[in-house]
Amino acid sequence: MNYKELLTNYPLVRKLSLLQVIAYFGAWFSNVAIYTMLVNFGSSAFMISLVTAMFFIPAIVIAPLSGAIIDRFRIKPLMLTLLSTELCMTLLLLTINDKEDIWLLMILIFIRMSSASMFFSAEMTLLPKIVSGDVLKKTNEIHSIIWSFTYAFGMAMSGLIVNYFGVKTAIILDALFFILAILVFFNIEFKVEIVHTKEKVLSMIKGGFLYIKNNKYVLHLLLLHASVGLTSFDTLVTLLAKNEYKYVIAVPLSIGITNAIRAMALMVGPFIITNWVNKDRLTLLFIFQGLGIILWGLFQFNFYLALIMVFLTGFTTTTIWSMTYAFIQERVEHKYLGRVISYNDMIFMLSNVLTTFFIGVLADIIPLSFITIILGLAFILVAFYYKTVVKVFL
């Protein structure tokens, strides 16, 4: 079954995909505006990495609670509430005017990304309840392709809007996307099995951790998926634009174009390799991922050559993300799915945060190219971990 047949035969997947296009486009649209504000404020490398980390920290902090909430409450009202919260926090970004407001910026990002994280976990908990098997894998791929598509065009268009019309205009357009997403989701109807329980939230949180503890293979799958967090390049891209490429191209355009090229690869890759890859060939994808990042590090001295290598860094990422996520969705009991998915997102985001701080701290000590090469070598180690440890459980 190809993607067109999937969207034709599964109308609910099609409707949710449309929602993703709108909501994710809005989610990325203000990112360039935020990073441009930080550069305009004269922020240090550490401060940029700290603000960037706020995009990931919420998923770590709230994961245990969000997992229990997802497993306990009706999913549609919950998701509508979360979208509304994202809208409110986006509008409040208009109040950020100078360097003294960065603390408020971090609070707004924290609340917005807490809602976005729980929304994502709720959606990924919903998918295995309506599809399974190869359909689930391809649904994950569509989800990731949409993420990549909206990331590419959201970043690129935001870069243009910020450069020519300013930060505030980009934020207002971002809010309009969330309003549209709320209207679309409100009219989507779906029915899923609700596991009624009188178990207390704290007990449910503990039960989720015990489930992972008693099923070691689940923990290995969570760690494998978290390796994709090593591709958290937002700080790296921003620092390259600020320190290296500002003499070649405007900072917002550099950020937008670089992220757009990488996202294009995230989008194109699955169309080419989805029918070729399987659990036996996944090792090769991890190796290719690492080599692509290493080549990017070697060619960062030239903005235009680096763009070609940036494309390689994203070519296999979507497929790796989709397959490792499907491994988790298919091997966890539905009773615990919301909690395990949330804990998975917690570990994944922790990987993103550690990568972000790794870049931010070392940026003042060693060249950015060296940092990039180290991240590429890490994926070679992940390939060995998958082949020798994780694959045994699949």
C-alpha cells in the first residue's frame, strides 16, 4: 500500500494528516522569529542554547503526568484544550520586546511546548488504536513527512516574513494557523476504546514505570528512538548563521534556508527508501545518518557546500524515526500505551536537550565543525548498539 492508497482508504488518517499540516506549520512558523529575536538581542551562545532547550525540556518535565492524563481522560476534549493553550502562548510572544524579556520568553515557550508535547503524545497514542502493522508504520511516515514538509516551508517562509516584514508579523501569522487547526480538529469525529479506571494518577504514573522496568526490551526501544535526538541542530544552525554565515547572507535567511534544506531531505527520504528498509537494513541507515552529519561538519566552512551536506543529514532521519517509533507502538500493551509513549517522548526530548547543551557549552571551546563530527560519530555507535543489542528483541 502506498501513501495515496492509505490516505484514500483510511479517512480518519487523512483528516488527522490535514490537521497535522496546519498545526505543525503553525508550530514552526514562529521559530525563526524567536531565534532572530535572540540574535538581535545580542544573546550569548549559552543563552541561545538555553532558550532552544526550552523547546524540549517540557516534554521531560511533564511526561509522567501527561501519560497518565492521556490514559485516563477523553482524548478529543483534551487535544482541543491543548491546541487552545498553544494559541494563547503564541499570541503572548508579541509582548517580547528586548533582552530583559527573555525570562518571559522561556516561560511562554515552556507552556506552549508542554501543550504541544502532550498533544503529540495523545496523537501517537491514538494512531495504534485505529491502524496497525504496515499501515501504522506508513502512517508514522506520513506524520513525519508532514512534520518535515511543514518544517521546511514553515522555516523558509518564516525566514522571508521575518526578514522583510518583521518578527511580530510572523508571530501573528503563526497564531492564525493555530486558530485554523482548532476549527479543523473540532469537526473531526472519531471513536476509540476508553479504558475506564478508578486508579489514581500517581498510581498510574508508578504503574507505567514498573511496566517499563519489567519489560527490559521496551527500555532498549526507548533508548534507540532517543538516538534521533542527536539530530537536534537548532542551536548549531543558529550559531553558524550568527558567527560564520552572516557575512554571506542575512541571519534569518541563513537559519530559514538551512533548516528548509534539511527538512526537504526529511520529506524526500521516505519516498525513496521506505519500501527498501526493514529491521535488518536499519543498521545501514544509522551508519548513513552518521556519515551525512560528519560530511556536514567537514564542509561547514562554505555556506553553499554545507547546504548540500545538510541535505544528507536529513535523508534517513524520517525513516529511522518512523521505524523506531512503530517498534514501541506495536510492542506495548494498549493499557500502558499513553504512559509509555509519554515516557518515550521524555527520553527523546532529554536526548535533544543534552545535544543542545552539548553544542552550546562546547561552542566557546572548540570549532562548530568538530562538534558536528562528534555527533556523526555517535550515530556509528548507535548502529552497533542496534545490531548487537536491540535487534535481538525484534
